[in-house]
Amino acid sequence: MAPDVRERIDRVVLEQRQQDRLRAHGFEPMRRLLLTGPPGTGKTMPARALAGELRLLLFTVRLDGLITKLMGETAAKLRLIFDSVAETRGVYLFDEVDALAGERALGDDVGEIRRVLNSFLQFLEQHESQSLLIAASNHPQLLDRALFRRFDLVVEYPLPTPDVVRTVISNRLASMVPPRWPWKTIEQAANGLSQAEITVACEFAAKAPGHQRAPHTTPPPACSSSRPDAAISTAVY
């Protein structure tokens, strides 16, 4: 997790733990978070982390099972969810919220989805319970602009920097890292990939035939392939 992202999440935890003190001075703790960024960058991890830190239950809202073609049914289901938010304190994760909160001005939008979005915006604005609402989006450019104003904090998850790439690979291949490691080659191969994709590439390379043994102290020449698993495989071998 990037340092600035971690700092913001830690701030949410702090405010939640000191919510009585904040309210005594006329302030409210942050309780509506919007997390944006490419797939695989760890946007859903804060929901589990916040639930663990605050000892709250984690509820994941499956939007694919929420949206229906029947007029009014989706909004009714949404109301039931926000009723639960008010009755049961917890961390509620709305993953891939783009399905509900698309831009209202788009020409291919249908009337029912517009009504659902309006209901969602209204429920967010009226949310005053002690539950935490977290929405995650892979495509923030598709979100209705009015949605951003409903959240107390918007956190953007970027693709990993070279330092983060090294950390992810070192953690996943801790027992296989040789003294000399062609980081420049690997960083070039991992450019543009998410943390999840880099992890998959590490596992693919580590499980390749012959790679389960201890690594050589001197790796062979860098692999010319642009595939990240090929570059990592070369280093491990």
C-alpha cells in the first residue's frame, strides 16, 4: 500500500476511534469512503483492514445480484441495504459501484438505472449511522460527478511504483531471492501491471519446473521477453 494511501486509511481509523470526542466538538468522523483505481491495486483490502481494526463485521454488497429489470425493485433492495446499515453497525463494501453510479448524462442510460442512481445518492447523503460505507470503482471516469460529493474521502489507488514492485516480489518470493537480482529488467517487465498481476507472475514463475530448488547466487542473463513472469522466472532460475 502506498504511504499516502496508508496515511489516509489510518486517519479514518483514528477518527472512528475518537468519534465521541469529535462529536463533542461538533464534528463527525469520516464514514463514507470512495476508493478508485485500476483492478488489482488493492482497493478492497481497506474494507477488511478497517473491519479488523475497528472489530466490526464486514458486509459485501453484491451489485450483480442487486440490479434487476423490474421497475422499482432495485431501489427497494437498495433501501433494505441502507436500513441494515442504520440498524447494524459494520463496514459495508459496495464493490464495482460503477454498475449503480454511472453518469446520468450518458445517452445509453435507461430510466430505471437513473432512478436507482438518484436513490443511491439520496441514501448516501442521508447516511448518519455509525457504520462505514466503502465504495470501490475500477472506472472513476464513468461515475456520476454528483457521487464524489457524497463521500467524505476519495482515495485513488495508483499502479505500483518500482519500490512497491520490489516489495511485492520480495515478499512473495522471500525464500527464493538471490543475492543478485536484475531489478531493472523486472521493473521494466512489471511496468503498467497491478500488484495482483505481479503476484500472479511471481507464483507462475516460482512454480515452473526446476524453480523449486534454491536459487543460484548469480542469475543468468536477463530475459528479453516482455512478459513479467518470464523476467521473474529468469531471475529465480
